[in-house]
Amino acid sequence: MYVILAILALLLLTLIVWVAVLVTRLVAASRSARKREAVAARLAAVAQQAAAEHRVRHAAAERSSALTTVLPAIQPEEEDRKPRRVA
């Protein structure tokens, strides 16, 4: 009788340890998922900001090229052009 009681106690202790391990793993997985979601949100915000900055730069470049076509005296810098000597 006492042998059966000792085996049952050992099985119950094993079950409790397994449940504790399972709970620990579930908590860790949940924490990891929250961290991944936070990183994904920050990455999305940074990507959106970079896209907006790219649109602004692209629009400025288009305006600059449009101005150059209207005022042909404004020319982009060239390596072979030297400064003019005045007087």
C-alpha cells in the first residue's frame, strides 16, 4: 500500500513539474511574441518615415529639374568646368 502511495506521489510531483515547465514555456513564447510585434511596429514606422522622406526628396529633385528646364542658365555642376576668372 505504501509503495503505491509513494509511486502516486512521485507521479503527481512529475506532473506538477511538467505543468510548471509548460507554463514557463508558454509565458516565454508570449513574451517573445510581444517583443516581435513591438519590433515589427517600430520597423513599419521607420519604413513609412523613410518612404515619406524619399517622396519629399524625389519631389524636390523633380522641381529642381523642372526649374533647370525653364532656366537653362542654371546647369548642374560638372567636373571639367573651371571657375570663370572675372577682371
